[in-house]
Amino acid sequence: MSEPVRRDLLKVAGAGAFAVGAVALTPHGAEAAPASALPHDAHRHEILAHVKDARTGRITVMVEDYEVEIIDRALVAKLAHAVARRD
Amino acid sequence: MSSHREAPEISKDPTADNTDVYAFVDTQDPTMVNLIANWNPFEVPYGGPNFNEFADDVLYTINISNRGTGRVDISYRFRFETRIRDKDSFLYNTGPINSITDPSWNRPQTYTVTKLVRKADGTFRTRVLGRNLLVPPCNVGERSTPNYDATYRADAVHSLGNGRRVFAGQRADAFFVDLGSVFDLAGLRPINPTHVIPLPVMEGMNGFQGLNCHTIALQIPIRELSASGHRPTDKTSPKSVIGVWSSTFRSKGRLYDTKTNKYKGYGPLVQVSRLANPLFNELMIPMAVKDRWNHRKPKDDHEFAKYALNTELGEKLPGLYPNAFNNLDAFNKSGKKRTDIHAIFLTGLRARAVGGAFTTYTGAKEMELLRLNLAVPPTTAGQENNLGVLGGDNAGFPNGRRVIDDVTTIEIRALAGATIPFTHPDYQPDPILATDLVRDGTTYTNPPLLTTFPFLGTPNNGYATAPPTPSAGSGDPVVRP
């Protein structure tokens, strides 16, 4: 049975790109690639990102049958602003 | 009602909703165990144009714990794939379906069976036992699916090697209970006059009459399921006992894809339903906790033990049936716990509780499992007592569960105090329990059960099954012009 995979990638630099690999178990604290450099197979997978509480900066990223968790307050802020209501 | 729509969230997700689990040693070949799990509650036979089926985006599992830990030691996993042959047709079948492979069946379904075995290091060894196995069509009607079992059943039972067999498809729901009365303030029609809101005596009405379900059935050698790898012989040893349960998983994330008009799953699988003993979540877990119970694993069931030690229905029965359960009332007021219910469902029964004949005890760890003692031989076919252990038949529920066992009556009587002597030998059950009155008043009324695999009866036929009868005397009268 696949167990939920959680990995705190801690703070990701710059625009908040994150690394998602075909194998979920990568070492803790792996550095993220710059936002402009996508993984070579990124186009093959749809990615679902979930922010449960914007205050924590945590993003649960789901792809295929696993998930990883990152903390990226800048990215969360961007997402929150994108969906902020326009009165 | 064994576990049909038993929790708020799963009641909205029928294809993932476990309804029944059965586990019993085969009467014809006592070296084999039958494991049966059902889904899709209240499946109406005439449910066209999209008849019920297993869901492609659900993982269905039947699980075994054989080391007393409540963890999965062995798991049989099922994934289904459905296709549409003629995308320009709205029909489920474009002509009579004369065989399981007939191209006139427009929506065939196949499945893969995978077996997982826990290794010593805690990881799992995985092996695919069967691919592209055929599911039979739903029993649509006389024209579409003529001579149903003769046409499809043999081809729908597949060998998985090593003596194993598997079936997956529609069958008649084997559960029986007077749903309408039991959930009308715990009404038991045979003792209606003694209810605090009395009604006339009458026999019960089986709420599952005419309904189907979707079944996965396995027949597995005992040696494959026991921790020792051998067929146990000691009926009083906990090592002879396995715990069985079924669970269902969906992807954690789901999005509606507006291009394919389907939901797509993302992320890891999460458990959304589970079932071991009949009626546990149904009758004992509070409504506010039922969905949580469905998500938790048996190894974590200590959290729910309090609901077995203090059963809401057991505490309410004396008030619902004044003067019928005075001994139970006194027991409840004494503050003593229902350690009998706790044992039946969460730890298993020690041998001394059942006169030393056998045990289903797997240890002190509280785990809601359907426990089956593999060393207890099956009762000869035709000589079973459908009240199981309460009726003196040690091969019946709660030692496993056979398809014929009347688990509703067994559990009503248990909650009413019939099993308190298992753990409080000095307790005297109320005299009414010595009669045959404490029951819901139903029997099995669907197509005849089979004496061979897969045991559940031919599915109710959509053409031949009459719709339910409207109830009389309820609601405002209709004013017709």
C-alpha cells in the first residue's frame, strides 16, 4: 500500500519552483531547481497543488499516486492573490 | 444495513461503499477459505440505462491480518477497467448478451487481481495473480441476459492458480433485515406491542428483497492465509485465527476534467470505507464519527473501543421496550461495561467464553476484524444453525461469517444481553431472550443462495423485479382534479 509521501523541502528560492520526480523518496532538503527549468518529464504529469492554510505556507502537491509537501510562502502568497475576490 | 450507507460521506459514494464481508471455511473442501466482499448498496436491478458496476477509479481490497497486529499481512487488490464498444449508442447492450464476451454488451468490464504479502522488513512483496479477468454483465432482463447464471457464471469464475478462484460481478444481496422497522426507533415487528410506541405484531419485511450488490469473491487455500503457512489444527490457539476485512480506496485529490467529463484522481490513495464485522459502524459508532471510522485502520481501533464497551442501542433497549429487558436495564445501571461486545468485535472471544470449544481471540490489541478460526471445521451443509455461536454452531458468526448467518438477529440479541454471560458468567439474560421473539422477523427472500462458489444467489432480474409497493396512509392525500 502506498503511504502518503511527505517531504518538507523547506524554503525554496526565488519564485518557488519545486522538484517533483518520478520517484517520490528523495533526500530531505533537496534544493529546488530554478523556476524556468522544468524537470524533463514535467509535461507528462498533471499536477494538483493544494493549499489548506495559506498562513502556513505549506503546499501539498499531488501527482500520479503520490504527494509531496513543500513550504513556499512566496508561492502561496501568489496563489492567494490570484484567487482574491475582486469587489 | 450490514454496512449499507452506514456513514454520511460513504452513503454518497455507492461504488466505494462496502456492504458486507463474509469469511468461512468451505464445507465441500475444508482446506479452502471463502472470502467474499460486497459493494454498491441498494442496487436496483432495473437501473438502466447505466447499470451498476465497479468503479474504475476505486481500489477494492480484501485484507488479512494473521499475526495479531491488525496490520495488513496479506491483501488482495482489485482494479477494474470499463470500456464502451459502440460510442455512438446509448445502450448498455445492443442485442441479447449470449456470452460473457458477446460484442453486443456495449460496456464490458475487466479487472486485475494483485496480491500483496508483508515481508519481515515491513515492505510488501507484490504479485499480479490475474489480468483482464472478465466481469459478467448485470442481469438486465429476459431479452438482454437470458438464462443468466447458465450463460455467464462459469465463465466469470476465474482460476488464479495454486487452487485459488475469483469472481467479481453482480449478485443478489445476501443480507436480510427489516430495514423499515429497525430504523424506525428500533422497531422489531414480532414484539411490536411491547415497544414504547406499540404497533400490531407482524412479521418483518426484508428491505433487501429484490435488490442486488456487486460482489468480489475469493476462494483461497487455508495454508496461504495462515501465518504458519500450514492448515491450523488447534481450535484453542490464537495462532489459528485470522482477521479479515475489506477496504476501499480513492485518490486523495479529485478534479472534474471538463475535457473528458470525468473525475480524475491525484495523489496517494486514501481509505474511504472499510468493513469487517457486520453492523459495527452501523449500530455502534456515533454518526459524527462514522466517516472517521471508515478512514481509520483496524490497528488503530483502540480509539473506538468505548463505543463497544458502552453500546447506545444496548442502553436504549430497556426504555424502548419497557419491562422486556429488566435484567439488561439493571446491568446497564450497574455501570458494568459490555466486555462481551468488546470481545466479540475488538479482540475476539477467549476459549473460556464459549465453553473451551474454540477461540477467536487474537490478543488484547483492539482491532475491529472479522475473526475466523481456521481450525474449526465447517458445519455440514444443511445442518447449519443460522444463529451461529449463539445457536450452538461454532462454525458460524462471530467465528467468521457465512452467507446464511442471520447476523441481524444475532447482534440484536447480543446487544439485548444474550452474550453478556460470555464475560459475566453470573448474568442471567432476560426471559424474552429464551423465546424466538427478539428478532427483526425477516428471512432471506432473494434468489436462492448457491451451495458452491461464489455462493450468492443469481442477481435479481431487471425485467422481472417489481418496483416497491407505495406505502399507504402516509403524507397528505393527493387531490386529483
